[in-house]
Amino acid sequence: MDLPERVKTAREQGLVGCTRCTRPSPAGTPHCPRCGSRLQSRDAMSLQKVWAWWLVGLGCYIPANLYPMLETRTLVGTQSDTIVGGAVDLARHGNWGVAMIILVASVLIPVGKFVVLAGLAIGVRHGPQISEAWRHRLYEVVEYIGRWSMIDVFVVAILSALVQLQALATITPGRASLFFALSVIFTMLSAQSFDSRLIWDSAKGARPARNPKERIA
Amino acid sequence: MHHAPDDLDNLIVCPTCDLVYRAPAVAARERAYCARCHTVLIAPRRKAGKQLIALALTVLILIAAATVFPFLAIGAGGVRHEASVLDTAFAFSGLLSVLAVAVLLFIVIIPALRLILLIYVLAPIIRDRPPAPRAKAAFRLSEALVPWSMAEIFALGCAVALVKLSDLAEVFFGPAAWLFAALVVIVVASDRLMCRYSIWTSLKE
């Protein structure tokens, strides 16, 4: 692609770029003339929104782990499983593969999302400890993976709809499924609120001195 | 530093990192990336519009059929039970019935609405007609719905449920299971076909 002599950001050129259709407009233009989206050079509220959704998301993720995700009724009795409890149970029955998959998908990835989002927001405010390219990569992963966490809720729904074998076995969704779904939705909103252009703004400015207390991600 | 208004139409700003480029001429099947953050900026395909409409129509039909036909059935001890997407949504009851609404929204209503909007926007473009009324708002909404359209995630959820149940009971594929498999492939294919820059530039009157 033909790069101009010295590539500059839209903000440095007194322009504001549309994040939907990529058209630049003079700074201060309220709406993009090409696609009609609202224009903002940087979303000034970005970090506040990220933190607000992040907190609500975390608030929902805690009960999602305390309440049972599934209730299984069989001839032998009733069993309530939390996310971690269910995985531990599977591992005890020798089903290590599935247990690991559940632990990675329902525990490691959601916790990782919270850590990365917090790290990105802290990095913008207090000076990043890792390169722009890496932070951008982390952000892309979190944005991409976010919606896939909903798979847990769908699996609960499928199992509950399917396993309705009268006295033999029935599965019903537990309260945790609602909290888990809400947690996924709120973390998606948190990731969407993050203005990725903020990551690159620090590229030009001087980097603050390293401070071990502000290590991120 | 200062650009004339029609000059601005030939510039492109990376939506992810804010760098400004002169929009390059990109041949079909080529891609223009941002040099700094590697976001794909322009990725035109020949006849992409027609193919996108065809794929969107296919997915619409698949979603409609997959909603009502059972996708999995299980049997154990002479009892057999099958489930469709509608059964799945209504597995949540009482306090959890909000989730029934959410499941229907994420896997049926939002994906379908998004595809209908996309067809509405693209149909006049591929016939070289002026854009449909409020086409810009329609495409904006369709784009905003992308992350919330989760039909393909549900399809993979079926595979996970299948693995979880396989040593508990006998599991059978219903007719909709094959529709789901096709759906995942088509959703990925249409994602690769879509060049948002090309669509936006053809929508400006």
C-alpha cells in the first residue's frame, strides 16, 4: 500500500476518523458525512465506561461461580454442580480432557478477560509497561473471544432441553447460568467501550518511568 | 495539514489506531492492511455483493429451519427425547425465563435481523441502483449487531453438548444438526467476503 512520506494520525492532522467507515472529517464534525456515525477523535468517556461494565461484569461472575450451573436429577438422587465443581467431578471420574476444556473455557478465559481489560485501562491511564503492538494484540483477542464465552450458557440450555427422560434423568439450568450470561454480556460491553486508539496514543509521547507497582496484565 | 473536502474522501483512517493513509487502489482478492496495527482496511472481492446476498438468504433459511426442527435426540432405557432451538430457549423457566428471551435474541432474532438488513442494503447496490432509503442507518445497525449475532456459537455449543452426553446416553443427530454444520461454514465464508469499506463507499450518493 502506498504510504505517505510520514504517516500521521488523524488527530495530529486536525482530523477525526470515523471508526465505522474510515472516512476522515475536519475535527469538530459531529457526524460522519459518509455513514452518519457519531464522530469522536477519542472517546473521552471510554475508560469510565470500560470500568463501569467491568465492575458489573465481575459482580456477576462471582455468583456465577457460587450458584449451581446445572441440576441433575437421576434415579440415584439430585446433584447440583457449580462450574468448578462439575469440572472437578469429571476429573475424578477420569474425564480429564473434558474437565480441562471446561476449566479453560469457563474459568481461565473469563478471568483472563477481566485481567486483560483492567490491564489495558490501567496502561492507558498510568503508562503502559508493554509495547503497543502487544497491547493491541491482547485487545483483539479479548474482543474476539468475548462472545464465544456465551457457549457455556448455550450448552446448559441444550443439555436442559435435551435431557428430559422422565424418571431416568432430567437436567435443569441453575441460577448461575443467568449470572454467567450477564457477566459475558457486561464484559463484551466493557471491551466494546474501550477506544483502541488510546493504546497507540502513548506511542508518540514519552513513556513514564517503570514503576513495579503498576505492572499490567 | 489542510485538506479540501473532496480530498478527504480519498483518505482512509485506520479505525483501530487512527493513522491516515491515502486510500490505495486495491485489486480484487488483495487486501490493504494498516502498516502499524495490521487491521484490514480494504479487502474487495469480485461480485462480493451478489455472493453475500446469496449466503445471507441461505443462512436465513437455515436459521428458520433449524429453529423448528430437532437438532439432537437422546435415548436411554427405552425413553427418547429430542430438542429444537425453541425447546432449548424454553428450557429456562421461572426466574431464568429472561434467558429464554436472550437465547432467542442471540441465535434467531438478531442474526436474522442482521441478514435482512444486509440484503436490504446490498440489493440495490449490486443492480447499480441508488441506495435504498435509510440504507446508511440500516447498514450501521447491521454492523452494530455483528458481535451479538451468535448463531454459529450455538452451533458449536451443540457439539460440546454432544461430547458431554456421549457417555451418559445414546445421542442421535436430528435434521437440524446438519443445518447447523452448514451454518458455521457459511458464516465464516461470508465474513471473509465482506469488505466494509467497499460497501460504505458505494452507499454515498
